[in-house]
Amino acid sequence: MPALVLLGAQWGDEGKGKATDLLGGSVDYVVRYQGGNNAGHTVVVGDQKYALHLLPSGILSPGCVPVIGNGVVVDPAVLLSELSGLNERGVDTSKLLISGNAHLITPYHQTIDKVTERFLGKRRIGTTGRGIGPAYADKINRVGIRVQDLFDESILQQKVDAALHDKNQILVKIFNRRAISTAQVVEEYLGYADRLKDYVADTALVLNNALDEGKVVLMEGGQGTLLDVDHGTYPFVTSSNPTSGGACTGSGVGPTKITRVIGILKAYTTRVGSGPFPTELFDEDGARLRTVGREYGVTTGRDRRCGWFDAVIARYATRVNGLTDFFLTKLDILTGWERIPVCVAYEIDGERVDELPYSQTDFHHAKPVYEYLPGWSEDITKAKTFADLPKNAQGYVKALEEMSGAPISAIGVGPGRTETIEINSFL
């Protein structure tokens, strides 16, 4: 049976949580394969709204096993708090599995993240300050702490001590901060062991066995394609690979088992943090998109930067991810505009460019080339089929599909679980 990948096709915040939750009732496992608690999902179930920061969205589907894969960096305090909050609301979290190979975020990662951003000043990246980047840096530098280390006090002590040997020098001598105690970190993290041990497993083995048994596995990315550390707008990116290749390394499932790659695409574009954004709006339209679309970060609460749909980015996402389908979200937010601009290309130094420039310098200077599509004023939130949409809304969807290079198989027409038009099944 297939493994499916579901990921953001822009700069994140496209509505992946709703899409994952929608599929959650039809799949057996939902896997978060990268990122940390710097990526939030909002899922609306009935009259209940859930803000998930680290847990896979599938945790809200009773028949689904949620999995935190080896590619995720885990803040144990955040994870346990999130689990506790869901339990208090009657959500069963007992099926959760956590990879023993996932790396842990520690207090020193958070401290270094925050002081480094302040030190950079105007050159700051715009991180959430939650320690995600420093935790991934330690992973690559082979001085990271993994979930499995919580269950061996001697190894945990050695690894924390080794990590802090250099970090305390930096904190004290460069940033004029107090040194962090190895003993305090070890004591705190040993305290998480008993509370997490029942969740920890060899998740790569579990997932591959499940696929061999005919189960369906959905792999869920955080952030979005343009925030990928290799394929995004570097250096204004996250520290992991939200693109489809990251699904393999972050879960332990090989590429030959993946049959569908679904890109989540907002009907306009948003971005959080610093970095280039060709279609960004600084006028009343931008403010209206932010207000009507409730464009505020789930995890950070920061205002999202808003702009018109960018077809260049969508085509790029199709190419680097090998997308087979799009899930278009928030189409309802565009209701009421008389005409809607869509960026179809860029102008760079007086020349038209139809593909995303690989040069950071060129992308910083890219100006959008717009085409204008007729808008609609009818309420579309009750639409159940594509034919129920106003003709201009249908035309907008068809135009985006043609420009983006992959079929739009589902459309979000409202925030609720049922406010979705399914054109083609993902399974």
C-alpha cells in the first residue's frame, strides 16, 4: 500500500493541518518527518479548534497512529505540555510513537538561538527562538542528544557535558551570559524519561512493517518548500528539509514506497519572518488578506506577511517535490475582490523570468509580473462540489492549476473540517 507525502508548497502556513486531518480518517499512520515546535497547525473539528505545534495532525483521528519521526527535533517539555492539553480536552494520545533517534532540543539550544538572533540585529534570520536551528546544528556536528539517550544516564551525562564544553565558552566570553550547568540539564532531562518511555519506538521499522502489511502511511511536513534549507530562500529558511526528499530521511521510509506527493497551496501567499517575498502587499489589500484570513502564526502569534498568489513559486514546488496533486486552501478568503492579481513571472533587471531564480541576489530584486483574473462576490463556504462554485471562482482555480503544473485535487472553502471540495481522491 502507498506512502503519501503532504507538504507546504509556499513558505508554510498553507493549511497543512486541515489537509492532514481530512486524510487522517483514511490512513493508518500520520508521520511528522522534520522540524520542531516552530511549525504550528490549526485544525477545526466541529466547533473545536486545536492548535498543534509538534504533534502530527493525525493525533485528532481516533483510528490513526501519530508518529514523530527521526527527522524531528523534540522539545520534551513542549511535547508533554501539548499531550496534557489534548488529554484534558478528551483526545486520546496513547497511540503516539516517537522515534528513539529523534534529537532533543535543550535549554542551551534555546539560549543560543535567542542571543544569536539579537546579536545579528538587522541581519537576523527571523527564527522563533525555540532552539530548532542550534539543535539541528548539533545533530550535524554529531554532538546532539537523542530521545534514546534519556534512558542511559551515563551517556546523557557525557553528551551534555561535551556539548556544553564549547557552548559555555561562547555564552560567557562572546555573549556575556551565564554558563549553563551540565548537572541541571541532565537532572531535568532524566525527569522526562519515565513520562516518555511508553511512546518511544523504532518508528522506521514500525512504518515499513505497516506498509508491508498493506497499511497507508501519510507523511506530514512542517513549514513549506521555500523554507527548505537546501531548496528554499537561503539563508531565510528553516534548518531542515520540508521538501519531499526530507520525508524519506526523516521517517526511514524509502522513496520507492511513496506513490503520491501532495502540495498544500494557499489561494494567495503568506510568509512569516525575514527574507524576500516578491508579491508582498503593504497596502489595504494586504491588511484585508491578513484580517479576513486570520493570518497570525499558530506557534508565534506573529503577523504573517501577505501577498497575491505566486505561480512561479508554485511551479518551483511542483518541480523540486515531484508533486502529483495540489490541495488549494483558503479560496473563500478571496471572496469580494472585483479582480485578483496573480503573479505569473518576475521582472529582474528589465528581463522577464518565468522560473524561480537560483541566485539569491536575483530573487531579492525580483518584481512580480501580474495577470488579473475576475473575482466573485458570492459566499462559497457552503459549496460541496466544484460546480457549486461561482464561474469566476472556477476560472481562478483552473488558471492556478494550469500555471502551477499539477492538478488541484481538493479545495478548501472554509476553516471547518467539512468545508472542503474533493475533486479527485488522494488514495
